[in-house]
Amino acid sequence: MIDIIECGRLKQKPEKADSFGKVFTDYMYVREYADGKWGNGVIRPFDAIELLPCSSVLHYGQAAFEGLKAYRDGRGTVRLFRARDNFARMRTSCDRLCIPPVDADEALDALTALVDLERDWIPVERGTSLYIRPFVFASDESLGVHAAHNYKFIIILSPSGAYYSHGFAPVALKVEREYVRASKGGTGAYKVVGNYAASIKAGELAVRDGYDQVLWLDGGERKYVEEVGSMNIFFVLDGKVVTPALNGTILPGITRDSCIKLLKAKGIPVEERRVDIAEVLDGAKSGALTEIFGTGTAAVISPVDRLGDGGVDYTIGVRGKAGAIAGMLFDTLTGIQTGVIPDEFGWVVKVGK
């Protein structure tokens, strides 16, 4: 049983969800770890978190998070997409950072209770959703580089529109040759806060140069493609869908996995392997590369129509249009998420009534 401190409606809901991650619902879920165990969680009004200046997370970044979404279908049923997989992945991130893991079933129970309470905040317009951000962080009130003894696990909700302001329109990528996202033995395969802080510099420079995101290369040879921005990346080369194999530096994206399963179910060839950036650029020059798209919870599918490297730009597919495979995956995934297409994979969890 989840305790709920309910105070009625506290804020005015926006008439339309037309931004990402800027508006938050009335309530949040909070659970604390102390004395070697997780205490009972509570759903309480969304409010500030009090942290002392010496709180360990502010100095050493011991924190991890997840991102997932809830939808309402045409019958008003609330649907969570692959939520259990998100909490399972959070456990691996916690293990990497020496954070006591939160039980996945208990976290899912807390989330369903919170989303059920806030179901009226879920937007119904096409391309919108209730974005869900679970996160956990160290809350020791002392300094010292070691695993903390106190933690907070929180879930907040945000009615959101498209991640990119231009929606499903294609984006432009810049091959990043100087900075790297992750290296062997590091935290690249985990959803931890430091990964994102380290990626901001290259992203800002890419935007300055007229691109939307960066295409990351490996940290050793600067030769093999890893991710795009904060998403996984796919290429359509010679009629086959190719994506970098998970190698310990690439996040095992849930949308990535969903796409691979969908492609295989539809009989479309898909390969998980090392992808040399030279192969990508050669394909762009010859026309063998017909599509590029990123995959992630926030944007779902992000098609790419321009790839830049060293001041040279390559057009991918038809400028301004998503490719056929990217479009099919977007329509199929969002269709399953919103109940328009039957869920044959058991990915959806229905909430409450």
C-alpha cells in the first residue's frame, strides 16, 4: 500500500502539452534510504527538495535516472510502455554507482499508483504523452569520495509534447571527432547523470555549427560509431538496418530494443555490429546509405537527413522527409503505445480502471 498525502488539485493544467519537461503534475513519489534499508515511499505534493550545500550528490554525482512515458488510448485507458524494463535497467545503473537498488516491482507499483492519481494530466493530442522521470541520488550531508549511506528515490511526471520543437521532422548530425561520450570500463552503458553533463559541450558546439546533435565515435580509436546525442543510432545500408552492437560503452536503449524486435518480427534484416564511420560516409557518398535515425524514449524515432563531417555535408535520403523504415517504426511504436495497434509483445502495462 502506497501512502498518499493528497491535497486536491494544486496547479492549473496547461490547455495543451506543447513543450518537453517544463510543466510538472501536482504530485510526486518519494522514498528514502537510511540505516541500511529503503523506507516506505509516499506520494506527496510536488515541491522543492531541501539539500544542504554539503549534500554528497552535489559534489560527486552519485545519481542515476530513467525516462519513460504514459499514454491514454481512445477508450481512456492509461498505458505504460515497458516500465518494468526501465526499472530493471535502473538497477544495473545503481549497481554500477554503488547505490542500493530499488526493487523493480515495488517501483512499478509506486509508479502505477502515482500515474493513476495523476491520470487527468495525461494529454491526448497526437504526439503527446505523460513523460515519467524516476531518479535516485546520494543524500549524505557530508563530504568524502565513497558510497553514500543515504539516498532518495523520486518519481516526477510531466505532460509533454514532442522532444524536438519541429516534431518528427529530420535533424542534422555532426560527426564528433574531438570529444568522446564514453570509454571502455566507464559508465557509458548506464543511465547515470555524469554521462549527460559530459556530452553538453560537444552538443553546444554542434548547434553553433548549424547541426542539431552529434554523432559520437568510440573513445579508443575514434573510428566506430556509438550513439547520437543521447540516443541510439540506426543506419539503413544496402537495404539492411544496422546498429552498433552493445559493447559496454553504449546504453542498452529500450526503444532501441523495441525497434530491433519490431524489425525482426516484420522480416526486415537487422544487424548489431561494429559500424565504422568510414562505411557510413562511403555509403552517404555512393547512395548505399538511404536512412539514418536515432531512437530514444523522449523523441521515439528521430530521422536524420543531413550528416556533416569536417565541414562537408551529406544529404541522407530526401531532404526534409523521414525515410520509410523510420516512419514505419515511429507509426508502429506510437501505435502500440497509444493502443491504435495491438501489443503483440506484452510491452504495455495498463493502469487502474
